[in-house]
Amino acid sequence: MTKVIGSVVCTICGCLCDDLEVTVENNEIIKMKNGCAVCEAKMVHGYKSEERILKPHIRKNGKLVPVTIDEAIHEAAQILTDAKYPLLFGWTSSASETQHVGVELAEELGSALDNCCSVCHGPSVMATQEIGIPTATLGQIRHRADLIIYWACNPWSSHPRHVERYTAFTEGRFEKSEFKEYVQKLKAKASQKKVAAAIRRTQVRYQSPSRPKSALVEAPPQTLAKEGRKMVVFDVMKTMTAEVADYFVQVEPNRDYEIFGALRCLVNDQELDVDTVGGVPVDYLKEIADVMVNAEFGAIFFGLGLTQSIGRFRNVELAIALTRDLNRKTKFVVSPMRGHFNVTGANTVFAWQTGYPFALDFSQGYPQYNPGEFTAIDLLRRGDNDATLVISADPGAHFPKGALQNMLKYPLITINPDWNAISRLGDVVFPTQWCGIEQAGTAYRMDSVAITLKKVVEAPKGVPSDEEIVRRILEEVRVIKAKKTATDAADGNVSQEMVGSKKRRSKSIEKEMY
Amino acid sequence: MVEQKLSVTLITGRTIDQGVGKELGKGSSEYFDSVAVCFLDPVDIKKLGLKNGANVQVTSPYGSVVVKVKKYTHGTMSGMVFMPCGLWANVICGTDTDSIGMPTFRGFTVEVEPAPDKPVLTLDELLKQEFGK
């Protein structure tokens, strides 16, 4: 039987596009409309690929062997209970309901708790805590923004429908789509290329002229002063997003901080006594500052180019400060381009549960927050934790080698739907349902709007949801701890155990402190 | 003149092919083809005397990896090398976080040199080599 399900939510990136039309036949997605290439890869092909995990596995004698779910749950709970200081990491491709149970598990274990935010927009969260953030929902930006600035991000690759759904190429209520102009520009460019190729053919020894470094940035085009929507891209290299933009500014790597500072000066009517900043001529920056000030509603979207370059959260802080300055003259908002579909949800759920969005520690019995101390990479780099649970994330492919090597010195539990890099390295490997395909739930879009995910097909038999797995591990941990307490009470070791549990704090940190 | 080595700034990030590849499966050929690569400016490829698709070794203070080189055709990026996010890029990334949790993923100097005799390892081979699992 074939059925068509509308308004399905895509679970790839922080855009959470909720206009997908999915055709299901015999409990299998066979067609999908409206989604991007990445969405199609997951929802039509990837979710049912041969890489799918269908049974729990435990590593025995160096090899992963299939086991029952009860055995895997007990083994995972035993590892986490035996460990002095486990780390629970991931959570960003799970529904918020699962994240909620995760906090409960961390509290029960007295463990560290972190999400993927610490290796993507953690610095953005820290910058927001420093000076706040003037932001808006994507709906506001879609209908009103006439100046879109993408800074150090490439939505064409990482958020493929962002431009089409929320910014330059969308038909807003008060601002029109720029897609037709873009097509015209493409046609003009194609004819220019044909002319250039004809000229090249007539020359016997044609050599492309070498361009001096200062000439990387072209002068702002006249179209930047036009009415209607405009798109400007700042990046270290010309991406597909930059090709679509009205104006592309190529900045030198690690120089974003200086350029934000220069733009702040210019927006505040101050003069600069240098010719270029970060590889961009000051005259061009003056024109960009004029365009910013003259916009009716501007929006800056920034990506990992700011949070991962030198300066980290200070870069983001200046981006927000520039937006604050611009708000004295016009209306401007700023927003991070969040990656995993529910990384904003992980921050939100952790924050309303504990007060803090990531980098959490429960070793003292209450939540503590300290990026640099309780963030996953720092814990792993120092070798502080002695067991790791990874859920709905793949640090196997996205953590630096040194951190992974330390992680693998101790037992590793993974909860992922497919055999990604970290599942291949796990000691206890759980299968789980695809959130947003086989499991309903709640996720938060990059602008913190909560969206309900739909279930469109049934999961393979015997594959539980990640919420069920985490809940069962939590129950098993409580059972093991109760048994241990009863045994200790019988042996008269209660007081020593209580003292021990309060001394789980990382050894190396104590060394550094004293 | 052909150079033996090139010192360039590493930039890592997403590509649409990497996105499609990871969703098709980390063991898929699409993922391998889109991630076990690095992009150099055509001028820099010429400096090394290489052809599009040749094997190169990228070395940083944190590690070394062999990938295929591709020409970056969208614009000038002389002095930089771009690698899509993935295990191959992360082998050469560092764990230093400047005390805020974010590791060293980009913006540092690496060396690129031709490696015609060294193979590009698959995901499983690389996991085995780096982590023994």
C-alpha cells in the first residue's frame, strides 16, 4: 500500500525543513519531495542501507559479537557504574525527550555530560553568555531582511536549503526573492566565459596573470546599492554560497576579529589609519559599513569559521557587538548556523534541566559548568574519564586523533542507528531507531523554535528507540547501585563509599589547582 | 620549478558531497571519495608538479595522512588547503582547545607533499592503523 505523508520534518541540519512530502510503500520510503540532496541521501537511501545496526553487539576477544538487548543493557550499566568518572557525550541527533533522560542518567552516575555543541558552536554559546545576542526567528528574517550576511559559513554545503527557505531566495511578505536576478547573473557570466574562451583560443601563448594577494578582494559591485534583498559573504575561500552572493569578501585566515573591529569603527563613524584589514582594503569595508547602516533589516549568520579559528568565542563576541552597534542606527540581528538537527535542543534541554547548556559535571552531586574543564575534548585530552557513552553522534569521524586515542583506552558504549566510525570502535554497541523517520519527538530549530518530528515508517523488529535504551540503562544502573549499597552496608563500608563518590573530581585538575 | 613540499594553512569544513556521503553510510564509496581528499589551488598543484587526483601526504604537528588532491575551481585559495570534515582530516588535527573546549580544527600550517607510492587508506584501514580496532 502506498501512502503520501506531508509536512514531514527533515532531520539533517539545524534548518529542520518541515515541508517534506514522503511517499511510503510497504513500510519503506520510496520517494521524497522538497528536500535537499543530503536529505534525500538519508531519507530515501541511507536510513535503510546495509550499514544499519540491527542487533546489540559486545566486543569479546577483540571482535564484536551479537548479543541480546538485556545483556547489552546490563553490560553498559555495569561499565558506567564501575567507572569512577564516565563521560556521556553526543545527544544532538536525538529527540529532546531522550536528552531529558540523559541528564537524569548523568546525575545518577555523577558523570561528565557534554554535547556536540562543544566542538561546533560552544564558543557561540559562551559569547552569548558574555554579551547577550540580538536575534530573531528565521520567519522574521524570511519576511523582512533586506541584507543577508553569511560570515565564515557555507550554507550551500552545510545547510543546503537555508538560502532558499529563509533568506535571499525566498519570497517574503515584505521582501522579494532574488532568485531571478541570480539566474540572470549566471547567464551573463556564462556568456562572459564564452567570450573569454574565444579570446584565449586566438592567443598562442596565453598565461593566466598572477594576481597579487591584495587583489583577492574585488571592489564592491554597484548592485550592492540596489533596492531589495542583497547577500554578502565573508569567507576565507570562495564557496558555492559566495558564487551566489551579490558580493564576496575573501578574508585572510584567522583575521575575522580584526575585520569585525574595523567594521565596528566604521559603523561608529571613526576613521582607520591603515589601508587594509585582514586582507580587505579599508575603502571596501567603508562601502560595506554604508550598506549595513542603510539596510532596513539586516541579518548576520555566522558559522564554524569563527568558532574554530584563532580567537574562538571572542570572534563571535565581536560579531554580536557589531550587531549591537548597528542596532543604534538600524535593525540588525545575528544568528549562529547550528549544525546537527537538534544541537539547539541539547543546549535548551540541558539548560532548563541544570542551568547550563553544555560542558557539565555532576561529580559533586550537583551540576557544574566549565568549558575547558568539562568539555569532552579537554576531558579526553587529559585522560580524566575512564568510560565513555556516545549517543547519536560520531566522534569517531569528528574528534581529533589524540582525543579518540585516549577515549579508546577505556570501555566505550555507543548508541547509533548505523555503523558509523564510533560504532565500529565501540565495546558495547546498541542499535537504535532513526529519529524523525522511525521515531517521533521534539527538536529545536537553529532559532530555538520547537518543532515536532514525525514518525513515517516502523523500525525493524527488535530495534528500540534511543530514549528506551537510555531509560533502561538508567534503571539498570539504579539496580546495580542498590545491590552495591546493600552489599557495602552488610560489610560496613557505607561511609567510605560516600566519601569516595564525592572525590571523583578529575585528578589532573586537582594537580593543576594545587 | 617543481617544489618538494608546500607549507599551507589548513581549512576544514563541510562539502555537499561529504554530507551526502555520510548519510549514505560511513563505509560507502561515496563517503570515501568525498572525504579522503584535499583541495588545493591549481597554482599550488602545479608548484608540486602534480595532476588532479594524485596522492598527497598532508602532515601537521599532530599527525600525517595520505589523501587524493583535487583542484579547487570556485576561486583563488593559494596558500591554503581545504579538507572536508571526517576522519582523514581529524588525523592531522590537534587536541589543544585554548581552554574553551574547541580543538584545533583549522587555521594552522601543514605541509603537503606528493606521495605517489603511498595508498589512501579506507575508513576501516585508517581506524585499524590509528586506533588498532
